[in-house]
Amino acid sequence: MANDQEFIEKIKTLSVIVKNKERLPLGNKNKGQFIPPEEGRRAIFVPSYGTMEKEEVDYVVEVAKEQEDERIKRKEVSQQKAMLEDVTLAVRQAPNKQRAKTAQKIIKEIGG
């Protein structure tokens, strides 16, 4: 009976650690990272789904941040955006009943 009591006390003092690792679809490494938008930067999402190590994901995130910072510094307007602004301005300046015709005329001139 003393043996049983000692055995029960030993069992009570044992601690069981159960680790349930998240099963990822493409491996058991890092699942990826999401950086929310901040200071004019767009959001950055690096999906890994278990294929890349944590250091690799961090490196890709840093490169993406640098690219976003460069984009913000340049602040140049794309050619397409400039053309759309010009078309919008021309259509707004046209008389009310002539706006559709003005837009169609500009689109035909741009298209060829």
C-alpha cells in the first residue's frame, strides 16, 4: 500500500507537456507574415504556408518594405493615371448633354 501511495504522488508531480504544432499545407516551417498598412505604405502579405523558414519570410518582408518606401519617395504619377485625369477634366468641362460624346471622342482618339 505504501508503494501505491508513492506511485500516486510521483504521478501527481509529473507534468505532461503537449505540443500541438499547427499543420501547414506545404510543410512545417513558418506560415507567413502580414504587415498592416502604415505611414503611406500599402499592406504587405508574405504567404509561406510552411515552405519558408522564419528568417526567409523576414527577409522578404524587409525587401517589400524597402520597395514600398522607394515607391512613396518617388511620388510620380503613372502615365495611365495622368491620361485618366485629363479625360475626366475634359468631360467635366463639357456641357451637360455633350459629356458622353466628348468622352467617346477622346477614347477614339486615344485608342487609335
